[in-house]
Amino acid sequence: MQINLKTEKLIVTTAFISIAAYFYFYANEVNLALEKNGGAFRIIKTQWDDWIPFIPEFIYAYYIYFPFLLLVVPITKTRVQFYHVVSAFAILESTAIATFILYPTKITRPDIEPLDFTHQLVYAIFSADPGYNLLPSLHVGHSVLVAVFFYVYQKKYFLPVCLIALSICLSTVFVKQHYVIDIPFGILYSLTSYNIAKYLIYRKTSNFAVQ
């Protein structure tokens, strides 16, 4: 019995998020072990990073990223479109996690006191995230993918989605979760993943029952 597309999207999206989270945290554990054993991390900080101020108010854009990613699911109307999205995110996720492990990086962040709500949000992120998995920035890569898919499949909402994606990208450096170089690499990984997925999916559209 063939399940309907809405149910299939729910199952696949839930499974994908679970698998992606597992491997992301696995990369964290690998880098944590590396640090405990005295291993070396790649230095990717530049002078530009010293020039960029810490602006805690950008933490709101940083948090918006989490529900923002889900916007891409309902705009897909066919299995071909949906699996184009899934494939692009899977390629981005797998190549990024491989990079996190093979090219380990770690950020140095400012010490803050959780004196107000905004700083409490920053403090929560700093406490939960050990500061590994920098290059490429998945906040950037994922957000750019969402914007690209809106441009392709739901163009009338592209501008506001693009502005939100831009704010998320900027937030990564203004709340000191990433270095500047992580942004262009996030964009590069994202656009490459989109195009590889497009090639793989659209050359085999007959594999999908509904198009």
C-alpha cells in the first residue's frame, strides 16, 4: 500500500532530523576526544574576526534558524521536489560532518554573564555547544538551501525568506559562534549540494510515483 505524500514527508523529515542530529553530535564527540587527548585544531580565525563586534541581540536570529529550516518542507508539492530537498540537505550534512571530523576547528568565545534575557539565550547556546563543527557553518549552509528552494519552488516568498536567511548568516559571527571564513564555505557547500541533488533527482524522475 502506497502512503500519501503528506505522511511520507512527515516520516522522512522526522527520520532525517534524527539521523542528522546523531551524526552532528557524533562529530562533536570526536572533536571533544581530540581536545582531551591534546590534539590540534585548525586555526581559521582571521583579523576580520577581531574587527567584528559581539552583538548579543543577534541571538534571536540565531535561534530562528531552528524553525526556519522546516519551512522548506510544505512548499514541496511533489515527491520529486521533496526528494530534491532531502537529497540536497543529506549531501550538505554528510560532507559538512566529514569536514568537521577531518578538518577539526574550534572557536574561542567571549565570557558572558547571563544578566538579562538576551544574554541568557547566548549563555544557553555557549553552554550547550562546545564550539566545534565550525567550517562550513551549517547555520549558513542550511539557511541558504532554504532560500534557494524558495526561489525555485515558491518564488513569491523568496524575498522575506532571503532576508531571514541573511540575518541568520550574520548572526553566526555577531554572536561569536563562527568565524568569517565559515560563511563563504557554508554557501559553497550549500550551492554545491543543491546542484548535485538536482542532477541526481531530475535525471531519474521516473523513480517517484508522484511528480
